[in-house]
Amino acid sequence: MTEDVELLDDLLRLCAAAGAEPEVHHTVPEGRGGWEQAPMVLVGDDAAPRCRGALRRQGVMLVGHDQDAPDVWRQAVEIGAEYVLRLPDAENWLVDQIANAAEGVGRPALTVGVIGGRGGAGASTLACALAVTAARAGRRTMLIDGDPLGGGIDVLLGGERAQGMRWPDFAHSKGRVGGGALEESLPALHGLRVLSWGRDDWVVIPPQAMEAVLAAARRLGGVVVVDLPRRIDESVAKALAQLDLGLLVVPGELRAVAAAKRVASMAGMVLGDLRVVARGPYAAGLDERWVAQALDLPLAGELPLESGLLAAQDDGAPPGSSARGPLARFCTAFWERALAGGVGAGPDGEGAS
């Protein structure tokens, strides 16, 4: 609400940056609806006198340019404003608040990262199956490919030609990314949204882009699955910092366990909850519990073998697409425990040790 043209231009620009579509009024709208139901009301200094007597509500902010405006705090009290904001100093904070109001701020997505203990461990397969299984159960799901050298997780989903944005389109993202805009821009495959790589040689995710994109995905709610590389750089550290849980996929071999120990050491510097998913077949004398104990990490479960998986992928069926297959059953059980509030629960419900 304002008739100050310069202030209105600034507020419209900030709304656009937040992905919000504003309604513009010069005074309190007549009748019920606009003032009471809008998720946020921004009142320009010039419009404050015209808001006296309006119904008191939350989410009203008094906005202006003049740092030394007289009576600004009295005006704020008179209209029940929660904040007094001066532009341009408060622009970044205000963009965040507008985006929160436009998207709604509910429970953030349960965010799970999957990392291979060694090359070829099956981390991408598990990440894909987790996302496919969650989407099939009706959960809002986003799968993010954080491994630039993994070949593109959209290939596992049979969607390398699907229309939508890829990582290079977000290379210069920093600050706030709108969650709704992110979701709508990505390819939709098998009931979920996928952020993968293009087919060019672009293999760098700037840390600011990783942080902004993953934060936007989390704000949407539901579940987010991130396929991560074994090397931990600044961008991967930004992703690890936003995970609720990390799954380290480790084949049952001594060399794989030795390699996974180095990966776990680096990831554990950022991620507070890292768990082992062991994968057979096992070398003599090894089993899933031995692997977890050797890494001194809790056991999240044993990744089952599924015959015909590669043939199914060749036919366009992604990992986890067979609802009755052992991989899908493993993922379904994992989500049931995690979404029931037991993110830290092991396969039998035990907590972290």
C-alpha cells in the first residue's frame, strides 16, 4: 500500500525477486478479504495515516526510504506494524520474508544424502530408488544430482531428453531461490522433480548455487534426495550442512571399507548423522554389521540385490520402479521409519549408538 512511485518500484522489484505476485492498493481495501487474508501487508510511510483504524493483524510491515523519518515508530504502533523497515538496508531480509509468505513456511523437507563408499558402490541407484519410491507413495519429492562426474541421474530415470532446467541454468544463483519457481522449472519424471546435469562439459556447482537451490527445495516440504560425490569440496559441504541424514553405501569388501572410512571421515566433519547401507555380496567373514562396526557408524540397513535391474533400466524403468522388488521394499521401509519421526532409527528401530 503506497502512492510513493519510487517506493512502489522498489517493492515490486523485491516481490519479483522473491517470486511473489503482489496486489497494489493506495489505501485499505474496502470490504473483507484483502487486508485480512493477504499473507503479508507492506505499508509505505505515505500510506500509514490511511491505515489507522484497520483491523489489527500479523504480518504488517511499515516500509520507507527515509532513515530519519519523524514519527515513524508512532505510525507503526498506530497501525499495528510488526516491523519498521528502511530501504535499501533491509532489502535482503525483506525478500526472504516475502518469499516465505508467498510460499508458506511449513515443515521443511526431510533431506537425505546418498554417498558411495567407493566408486561404483551403487549410491546413484539407491538415491534414484529412494526418490521413485517416495513419489509413488504420494510424497512431494525432489531428486538433486550433486555429482558432476556421475553421468547424470536423469539418465537413470530415462529422462535425459526431458524438457526443463539443469544445473548450468542455476550456475549464478545466489541468495534466495523461489521454491515454487524451482520446482516448476525442473523436469518431471515418474512423479518427481529432478535437477541433473546437461550434456555439456560443465562440471562445477558454485557453493552459493548449491546452498540456494537446496534451501529452496527444502522449503517445499516433502522429501529431497541428494546424490553426492565422494570428494568433499566447498559445494558438497554446503549440501552436507543441509542434510537431515546421510547414507554411505559400502560394498562388503575390505578395500571398499577402507575407502569408505576416508569418505566418512571427510563427510562427518560437516554432517552430524551419517549411516551405513551395506551391500553384498560379502567377502569371507564379512556381513552388514561387520561393515558398520568397522566404520564405527550406525547401520541403516542392507541394500538388497535385485536381479534384472540393468535390463529394466534399458527398457526405461528406473531403480525402485518395481513396487514389489527388494530395492523398492528396502526404500519403502526406510521412508516409513524416517517420516514417522525416526530419522535416526536403524533397521530394527534402534537409535544412534
